[in-house]
Amino acid sequence: MRWGAVGVFVVSLAAASACDVRSRPLPPEVEGELRLRVEVVSPVTNDAFLAGDTAVVVVHGEEDAGRLRGVGFVARRPGPEMPPLDSVVVRFDPVADTTVRFAWALPLSLASNTQIDIYGLAFASSVQGAVSEPQHVIVLVCSVGDIWC
């Protein structure tokens, strides 16, 4: 068999294609402005709970282009220096909208008539997010002998 010139041509073609500089794929282009919306569906302002009870927090988030990647909530006492009482986030593959139910055990250590602000959270990526208007709820504490407890 005679591979001389053909063999050299095949080897050089294979070497050239192996050394070809290929660009890496870029992330997909995001069309349009990000429009995250989030709301706390439940509880609503002026709902009352007993300390130690479990409150159901329902958060609805949406983004028209299907880039919503997570929702959650944060509960805190009002005031700039008050630390959060609790927070939780659920992350998932991108969707246009979702509603998530959370169960939150209210701390027993709260004083009676404590106001708690519950904020909904929505995320499109690790750096893009939205915060809802708060729902203001009241926590009551039962004392021994209280008839209403």
C-alpha cells in the first residue's frame, strides 16, 4: 500500500482540526428587563398568633420571563436594629411563578403584643432579588388563668 502523500495529508488534517481554536459558549442572552414580584399571601396584616404556635407563611413570587429561581421569607420585629427572628429560602430551577407554603414555629420567648413584620423574598439569581411589603402580625402570650387561651 502506498500511504506516503495521502498519509501525510490525513495526519496533518487531523492535527490541524485537533488544534483548532474553538470559542466557548456564552451564557444565554437575557431578553428584557427583570420584573420580579413577590407578596406574602398569608398571614395578612393584623392576624394574631399565640407564642409557640406554628404559623403558615404563604409566599407568591413571579417573573414574566420565567427567571424566578427562589422564594422565601424573613420575620423580624420592627426597627432598624432588630435582628431577624427567622428566615428561610427555597431555591429551584427557573419558573415564571410559584407559591410556596412554609411552617414557622413562633418563638416562646416573645413578649405579649409583640409585632412581627413578615417580608416575602424572591430571587432570580444570586445577586438579583426582590422584597415584598411586610405583613404586620401580632403575637400574644397566654398566662396561667387567661380565659381566652
